[in-house]
Amino acid sequence: MTTREERLNALKDAVDEWADREVERYEKQVEFLTSVLEGRTGSGQAAQHVVERASALAEEEIQAFLEE
């Protein structure tokens, strides 16, 4: 390979590595901000409560059916 091609390949590798790190950083930022939003609005907590209660109700109904 010529020196120019080596430099171009090195540049391409550096850009690819930088882009991968940026994508990962943005994904982590989205995850963090989503958790902050859910914590502030209570919608995440309310949704979790609904899921837990629905699961408990389903278990109770299944248990009652099996006991009959």
C-alpha cells in the first residue's frame, strides 16, 4: 500500500471508531433522559404498579380456578 492509502485507511478507521462511540453515547443519553422523565412524571411508576396489580389479579384468578 502507498502512504496515501494507509493514511486514508487510518482516517476511515478513526472516523468509524468515533462514530461508534458517538452512537453509544447518544444511546446512553437517551436511556438516562428517559429514566429521568419517567421518574419525574410518575408515569413509569404508575405503569409499573398497574402491571404488578394485573399480574397479581391474574394469579389470584388462576389459583381460584384451579381450586374449584
